[in-house]
Amino acid sequence: SDILTTGQVILAPMQMDELKASIGRPAKATGLEFESGLVDTILSDVMAQPGNLALLEYALTELWNLREENRLTHRAYREGGGVSGSIGKRAETVYESLSDRQKKAARTLLKRLVRVSGPDAEGTDTRFRAHRKQLTDDEWAAAQKFSESRTRLLVTSSDPESGDGTVELAHEALFRNWTRMREWIDDDRKFLLWRQELAPLVAHWKGSGKEDAGALLRGGLLKEATRWLQHRPDELNPVETAFIRRSTSTVQRSRSGVFAVATILALVGVWIAYTFSDSYQLRVITSRASVPKTVAWEDQWTREYLSARAMTGAPDVAEKVAFSQTYEEDRYPILILLAKGLSYAGSFGQAESIINQIGWENSKAEQFTVLAECLLTAG
């Protein structure tokens, strides 16, 4: 690192005479002749363009390809696109030589090699390096077409740390001066911005071994990602697609689990409500009371339920149970219980009517005792 630091040399931009020499001397050495005034025209165009050295290289290469024997002419310069159009012309030539499938892959690839800025953000679009594993086989094949020695529009190399192949634009002048690529970027800016925002989320999930459920998309982020996946499936690489699909399936499983629990709770609630209904309780009590002497004073559950019904002014269940009994000796305890409950609720008249329905021929004293108890309860 010390050697690199001490060996750094800052070069100032080339001046007009230096640029003129860099154009004229190599041409003269190879026996080429510039048409009068052409060098000055080239220099004038170069000085008006950002990244002029890169543009100059492409312009001179096109001029060489269109030379007339040993003469470099104004006509050839114009046909080659000049300084501003030469790089775009070369890119268009390569693009038009591709098959439809290759063109589709090239478009996806080239848009991935640009980091776009938002419409309200400061700064401009810049080039971006992509790794081989981020690209499909077709996209990587397209990268080779644009990086051949005769085109040199892209640069391929290897990442020094991972060893993975990489590709990037040779110069940002490509998307600034190639009209087709500029239109691709402008038309898809919203999508490209979203995909840039997705990238760190994908990287975090991938870094967790694709096991961290907390790194997955949810809510509005997942909704937007699903929409883009539906509309642009071919412009998302396999990892991005897997990330969105895993997020979707995880949320769906979570919703299914919540729905299942809610359904079970709802069914339990319905069952509990039904078990407290009059019809269910009547069935249970009637079933118990159908066996002689099972509905009696020692049946605490039955006494509490029938008393509660009577005290709330709803003695219908108790009466139905009582008169559903076949034997009088099973019926009387329930009626007495009902009468006491009615008395407690302040309905002594109803209680007396119930008591009088009982046959007391053999126990008038017991009848008066029960009436007294009811009267005292009614208070």
C-alpha cells in the first residue's frame, strides 16, 4: 500500500495541442492522412463532450473502419456518428446483429448495469458492476457480445475476492449517447429504482442462508414485489424471484395458521354457546331425569340450574323437565325446587300454584311445610 501511495501521479486534463498531437501523430506514423480541417472538427466536438477521451477513442475507431484507402474524410466521420454518436452507432450495430432472444437478454443486462437516480434526487445515473451469479446464461452470453475486442462496449473481469465473473459498462458515455439504451432507462426508471431498493434486502436474506424468516418481505413491500414479479418476471434474477416467492409462501402459511386457529375458536365458542342453550340443557336434564331418582335433591348440578331458571323468571325448562317424568316420585322434587326458586324470585303466587299441583294426600303436613318455606323465602 505504501508503494501505491508514493507511486500515485495526478494527471491534469489534456490540453488542445496535446489532444491534437495524440490524434495526428499516430495517423501520420501509419501513413494515414486527415482531410483538411477534420482534426479541428474532431477536437471541437471532443471538447464539448463529457468523458471526451473515451468518446474520442470510439470516434477514431469508427473513422478508421470507414477510411477511404489511406484518407480519413469528413464524410466518413459523419457516417460514423462523430464524437457524440460513434459509441451509440457501434452499440446499435452490435444490438441489431443479435437474435430476438439475445436482444431481450441484452436489454435486461444493460439496464442492470446502470444505477439510476430518482426523479427528484440530486446526481445522475452511474454505471454499476454486476456479478455473473446475478445474471442468467443468456444475459452473460450477451455480455460477451458487447465486450468483444472489436466492440469493447462492456468490460468483463473477475472479482478478486470471490473469483466470480463481473461485467460493467466500459464508459457511462454508452447510456448517455446511445438513444435506445437511454430510452430503456427512462421508460423503466420506476422499476429500476424499486429493484435497487430490493437488492440489499435480498442480500441480507441470502447472507442468512435463506433461513431468516424475519428478513422476508411483508405488507406493502410484499404487495409491490408481487406486482413487479407478475409484470416483469424476466427482469428479476433467480435469487430475487426466489426471495419474493419465499416471502409470499411464508405469509400465506402464516395466514392459514391464523385462520385455522380462528376457525377452531369460533367452533368452540359456538359449542359453548349451544351447551348453555335451553334446548341443550333440557336434553341433558331430561336425560338425567329419565332415570328414576336421579333428579333429586342430591343432584347439585340439576338443582342449581333449575333454581337459576326459576329465579330469573323463566321456569319453563324446569316445568318441562318435571312433567316429562313418568313417575310422580321423580316429578315432585323438581316441582318443589321450582317453587322455591320462584319464591326466591318474589313470585310466591306462581310458587303456590306449582305446589298445589303436587298430590299431597299422604302428607298434608309436608305441603304446609313447603308453603311456609316458600313464603319465608319470598319474604
